[in-house]
Amino acid sequence: MADLTVTYCGVSFPNPLILPSGIAQEIPADHLRAIKAGAGGITTKSLTIEPREGNPLPRVAKYQEGFLNSVGLRGPGIEKGKGLIKEFLASSPVPVLVSVFATNVHDFVRFASELCPLNPHFLELNLSCPNVEDDMGKALGLGAESASAAVAAVKKVSGSVPILAKLTPNISNIAQVARSCEQAGADGIVAINTAGPGMLIDISRKKPILGAKRGGVSGPAIRPIAVRCVYDIFEAVKIPIIGMGGITTWQDAVEMMMAGATLVGVGSATYFKGYGAYEEIKKGLQEYMEKEGVKNLTELVGAAH
């Protein structure tokens, strides 16, 4: 049987498929479900400094080629969140990426100061979230200078915990932002966050479907954007990439790795197929590797360049 193990920033993953941030809502129960289903790594839902109720219901809307998501970073805040993260780290048999969101450098530094002593495998800086700009300010990931400033400040207090910068596709030159994050000390790049925001309208009610009207676009419709972003980033940086955005099949995963991703996020596919999507994609990857004589998945990373 083909070997699916992958090393990312010196951390070993049993397979390259990770759960992106925001798919599983409750720590640790929902995250453990994804592990049991075969995910090779888990990204926790992005913590915020203060507790947040999130956006008004409904928060998720399905359409033919994907989803609109407007959860609005609903969560317990850092004080309660620290305890939940600690509990999950103690119980997870796979690497854990702890995701945090802030709109200023000071809060990102506080996250690093309080969470890195828990020794997570990674700290993911969510530098872009399309669902909170109206009430929390402009996303840091929209600018190379602001993104790199956040990374540089966090690196001063993060110790040995690898720092990942999660970037938005809603920018003219994502490779430039990725390069600035690398120069500031980022250990890896995560791309992409949801696109948009977008909107769906209920023609019977004559109103937007989502409670917050607008939401981040995810699912198969954004996969070509994600592939292009990862391809561009791979050519701009030397640090490894986690690629995500519309991955639902093993062919999608291979494509994303060929674009330059070492690990692949599988998120919205779980809404279409349930958590069984992980085993389905893993099986397809193993069969592809055996058929093509691929001994190690690193042979696929960046193969399209």
C-alpha cells in the first residue's frame, strides 16, 4: 500500500489531508470526529480575543457549486478557548494547527504569548476573514506590510512553535503577500481563505438568504482560484504551503499538490459527502500512487512547475 505520510515544517502527518479552520465548530468533540474519519491533521476554529456570538442565522447557505459561509467567527474567546485547546492537544493523535484571528498586531502577539506555551504543533494566523470586516476592521492579509508586521511580531514571542500565515485570495498579488510573510519569518503559508464575500437571494422571500446577507464563498467553484494562488505562491517562496479551496476528490488533491501544496485542506467536501470524504480521497491517492509508481507524495509537490 502506498505511503501517505508527509512531513511539513518538521512535523509528521499520517496523510496530507487536514481539516481547515471553521469546518468543525466545537472543540474538541467535532474535531475528534474528523480525526476518527481519517483526517491527517486538524485546524481548530479561529479563536478571537473576546467571545463572539457570530453573525445572525442562517449562517451557511448551499448552492450548486458550493457554499456561502457567514458564521462570523463565533467562539468562546481566548480565556475559555485556552482550556479547550489544551484539552484537545492532549487528546489528539494527529498534528493540531491552532488558528487565531485578530485585526491588530497587538492581539496576535497576545495569542502567541498565551497559546504557544501550550506547545501546539502550529499557530495559524488567520490574516483574512471576509465575514467580520464590517464590525472588526480591515483584514490584515489584504496588505503585504500589515501581514508581515503581524508575522514578525508574533515570531518574537512564539518560541519553537511554527507560524503559518493564512492568506486571502481577495487581493491582486497574493504571491507578494506570501513573500513578505516569508521574509518576516513565517514558517509556512496557508492558501486560500474563502473568496468573496458573495450573496444568494431567496426569490420567494425577496431577501438575501444569509442572516448577515453576505458570506465567504467556498466549495468546488473556487478551486481554480485556489490552485492558481498556490501555484503563484510556490514560485515566490521557499517555505511549504498548505493548499485548500474546493477540494472534494483525490484528483483535486493531486492537482493542488502539483500546484505546490505539501498538505491539502479538505473542508466543504465534508458538507457534500460527510467526513467519509477523507477515506475516499485517501483511497484514491493510494491507488493513483501505485498506478503511477509514485513512492512518496513529495514527488507530486510542485510537479506542474
